[in-house]
Amino acid sequence: MVHLLKINLFLSLKPIPFPDRSGSKGYSNLFYWANLDAHRTDEFPLHPHEGFEILTFVFKGSLVHSDSLNSEYTTLNEGGVQVIQSGSGVQHAERIIKGSQMFQIWFDPDFSKTLKNHARYKDYHANEFSSKVINGIERITYGGESGPIPIETQGIQIEKLTFSQGEYSEKIDKNSTYSYYLLNGEIKINDELVLKDSFLVLNDDENINFKVEKEAELFIIKSPSKVNYRRFIDRY
């Protein structure tokens, strides 16, 4: 289910809302996921993070960032990904520019390990991601088993798929959970109709079928169905 929140700054669709606002405990090792559309430019002032791995995907517009690791502001434009591996602690501020659209996703790694690490921050720009056409599907892999981003959270793979009109079939891992967010278009996934800005979670399957009437753009996170460490949310 997609959670919709309207405020004066953003239209925010939250497939996985913060636990303190909704009682959500996420699932797998996904903790929080929001799709932000900025109605005006505004800034989140300096604030702390620790332990979590936070990725921000800029689909339109730009994101400006500063943190305690680097006093200078940096700008990340369309197609880029910001990676914060907050480790033992970092403070950062960010400015989201009017007209921007982006995902911010928090992953729940093994805190018994990440809290011992120094915090790390890196911007990945659009030209660092290449697309490949596999079985007729244009595929960008951001990180995980392949892709330029080294994900520290166990078992995560992140991709964006672009489909032309047609029918497609892929094998998937029945021990993994697949989280699908449709960025654009309309698609049937295993005969279930999925519309733009819809969110679908599948697990316990070995095959997946896509039927596309027109072009569609699908964002996918593969994650473990069973996590072999104590999640942050399980502590409360």
C-alpha cells in the first residue's frame, strides 16, 4: 500500500513510512522508503544519523548536500545517487531544489558491525551508471551483485528496468523479496495491474511475468526474505 502525505513542501508517497508515524516495521532489511516531489526549494538543516545506510536516487532536478565529513556543499543532479553509510555517526544537511523528484530509502544493516565503522558519504553521478539490454529489457543496476555502488546491507540489489510494449518473463529467487515501484507507465506483474506510483512486494516465487501495453519504467529492490541478524526495529 502506498501512503500519501501532502504538506506545503512536498508530495510524498511512502511505501514504507517511518515506524514512529505509522507503526510500520518495514520488512526484510528495508526500513524506510519515500518518493519526494518538491513543490519548492527548501532545506533540511543539520541533523544526525548513525548505523543506517541511506540512498537517495535523483530522478529529476537536483539535491544539494553538506555534512560533518566535508564542510563544502555538493550538488547531485538528475540520474545521480547519494550514498550515506552513517556508521558510528554523521551529521548532514540537504537542500532539495524545486521541481525535483527522488527516492530516499533507508536500509537496515547489521548495526553490530556498522556502528563500528567510520561514516562514509559519496555521490554517484549519472554517467557512472550504464544500461544494458537483456532479454529485451533495458536494465540499469545501481548496486549489489553488480553495479558501481557497494551496498553494505546484506543481500541488496537495486535496479531500474525500462520496458517497451510486449510480454517478458524472468526467473527470480524464491528466497528473496522483490519490491517494485512503478515510476512511469502501466504494467501487469503476474497478471496484477500496476499503475504509476504503485508499489508491489513479491516473495516465495520462482518466475515473474510482465505484460506491458506501452513503455513502463520499474524500480526494483531485491532483498533477503529472512535476515540473519537482529534488525534495528526488532530492538523495540
